[in-house]
Amino acid sequence: MKIDQKMTDDTLLKLLGERLAALRLARNLTQRQLAEQAGLGLRTVQRLELGAAATQLSGFIRVCRVLGLVERLDTFIPELPASPMAQLQQQGRKRRRASGKNAATGAPKKWSWGEPS
């Protein structure tokens, strides 16, 4: 769904939350892992993904609305295109969980002598 000026704040918050959740799942992160890496509480991440954000995010949307920047939120948090293979595998089902395995953390695994590489 494309973001536009006519959307209500609640609709925008929900859509942004869904996109954040989709991006998190695409990176194979659990909500807990995302919270830890972002320095947030688990409940904060859960609320963001539900679109039940604190006043600061609602205020942010209001400022964007006044400045005519709401449509640019599409660029800020883009909708992920589904790959053809993912579409076939899911067949209409939405991904709801991340396994937490093989998540790209950016930090290489520490190696020591005697361990297989």
C-alpha cells in the first residue's frame, strides 16, 4: 500500500509498523534481537510493529503532515517486494516469525585455535 496524505495517523502508524516488521523478518531477526541491537525494550519494538507507538512517533507524523512530507515516508521505510520464490513458498501466507538463526549481526564470529572454520 502506498502512503499518501489522505491516510489517518492510525493507518500510517499501522502501515509503518507492518513495514518495520517485514524488514526485521527479511533480516531474520527476532523482536528480542532487534530490541537488543537498537538498545530498546522488547515491548517498545512490539508496540512499534503493532502501530501502537508513543507520542513521539505520532508527533513525527504530524510534523511530516504539516511540512508536506508524508508521501516521502514511502522512501524512508519502503515496502519490500516479495521474491518470486518467496511468493511460491508462502502461497498467500504472511511470514510471522523469525528463526533467529543465521542473523546478520555485522560482527564476525570469533575464531580460536582447534575449532573448525
